[in-house]
Amino acid sequence: MTDADARSPIRSLDPRSLRALAHPLRIRILDALHEYGPATASRLAGRLDESSGATSYHLRQLAAHGFVEEDTGRGTARERWWRAAQRGTRLDDVGEFDRHPDPEVRGALALLMHETATRHSRDLSTWLGTMHDWPEEWRRAADLSSFTLRLTPELASELNDRLHALVESYRERAGDDGRAERVRVHLHSFPRAED
């Protein structure tokens, strides 16, 4: 069983969990655990260029809200390892949060969405700046596409659900193939006004 298999599926955020997650360092910690796997507060501090005191504090906050859990199969009594408790998070109804009567919930949504967009932009910029370092087969396999469709809200939701299911179906397919690398897949879908 892989670490990903041991975690529960994608977590749908509610107003309380959204407020708990909506801190830039907490978002970065959770992203690092999702992308690179279990780590100690010290390892995360090094990866994120933060103090281990800050990463330790925010790990405990994330644990209190069920986003991370101690990885008891690793480390020693002096070294606590943490892992993401779920494979990812999801906002099922962005409008529910955007219209929420509590301004803290609306602010948490804005922060989470901004941090997500910033991370996606950073990932893409890193790829564009380093793609010449990758073998030709990886340069050919990469994709940077944009599509504009005419959809109803129901069709847009269906498309997103089907794309999520497709991505999840590839999670473990590479198995032990030594050529396998971590691959980032970003999905953005949003309405655009007619010109």
C-alpha cells in the first residue's frame, strides 16, 4: 500500500475548515506534503525557507483540523513525521463561500484562491524556465493548452467532475516504472464574459 492509498479521498472544504486552512504557510505546508510526501517540521522548514518553529506550529494547527496527521511509521520519539491526511482538498460550491455572511469566510476563500493561482503560476514558470533541462520525451509529453467552450453551469460541473475522475484514474498507473516523475496537472475552468 502506498502513502497515497493510506489517505482518505479528496476532502470537501466547509466554512470552518476553509478558515483553518486559509493561511499562506499552512497552504504551502499542505501542498509540500501532497507533492513530496511525509516530512518533519525541520525538513518542511528547509524546503519552504521558513523556521522550524513556524512549520511546527502550523503543522499542529493543520492536525487539529484534520488536514495532516502524524506518520507514526517513521521517525523517532524526538523526530515527528507528518503526512497529508487526504489526497487533496476541494471547494464544491465556490459561490457558497463567496456569498457567506461571515467576512472571515469570504476572506479565507479569497486568500486560498489567490495562493492557489500563485502556486499554479509559479509551477508553470518553473517548468518554462527548466524545460530545456528535461529529456526530449518529457518535453514532448508536456502540455500547455487553452480551450474556450460554450457551456451551461451544469455542463461545466460535469466536465470538471469527469476531468477530476480521469486525473485520479492515473494516480497509481506508473507503478514502479523508473521513468516516472511527479507531474503537475492544473485545472482551471471559469466563465468569461462575451465581448
